[in-house]
Amino acid sequence: MVNLVKGSAAPDFTLPADSGQSFTLSAQRGQPVVLFFYPEDDTPSCTNENLEFSALADAFAAAGVTLVGISPDPVKAHAAFRAKFGLNHLLLSDPDRQVIEAYGLWQEKSMYGRTYMGLVRTSVLIDAKGDVAEVWKVTRVKGHAQKVLEAAQALTRH
């Protein structure tokens, strides 16, 4: 399993976006990127997380930071999710979990005594050189997007 470490190179990837375009991480060099990985569109916690990030999308853009959500859901589901909630950020589809696994986020989880494999909700701040600047394992959605924004703003002030 991959362990994302501050200062290490962020695994590069290309994924389809809900916009119909493709997104390649290495093409974003020169500006920071926030990747927030979430399990599933249109579920309570994932919706709240996306709404919080979406509400701060302009602040991320003003700081020169690209904001991207990633889940295993298909592009069509992402497009419907974005439209339903008026989301202001890009959503990438990783149905084969290639990027999720490259980032070490497909892990054994446990709920109500049942163990299963699933996506561990995580946010990653990548600096302008393509290196991992910060990693958050998200245990509480409320307020998380604001913490990520503050770290991204601090990174761009240096």
C-alpha cells in the first residue's frame, strides 16, 4: 500500500471529468492542486463535503489553486450530481480505482462489525512542483474544506 508522505512526488494521472474533458495532474504544474477523494455521489456525507468545497471554490481559485473531487462514480453520475447541487468544481471519475489505489486510499474499512474494502475519505494538497504538501484523512466533514483552503492559501503565500 502506498503511503503519501509530505515532500514526495504526487502520483501522476489522467482521468475523465464530468465536463467531458480529461484532467491530467502533471498538466497543472505551476499551480497547487487540491484533490479530495470521496466514496460516492449523492450520499449525505459526500454531498456535504462537496457542498463545502463548492462554497469555497472561488476562494481556492483566487489563491491560484485548482480544486478537484475524485470518486469511483462514473462521469454520468458526476454530471448529474454537479447539476443537482450546483457544484462549482471539477469532478473526476475513477471507476477502476487506478488513481485511488495509486494514492493508497482503497483500504479495508469496518462498519457495524462488518469489514469491507472501500475508499478512505482523504484530501491531498499538491504544491506547484507536483509534490505532496499536505494529506488529511477526513474523519469529520464539517469544516474540513475550510482547513484545506487555509493550508492552500498559506502554501501560495510563500
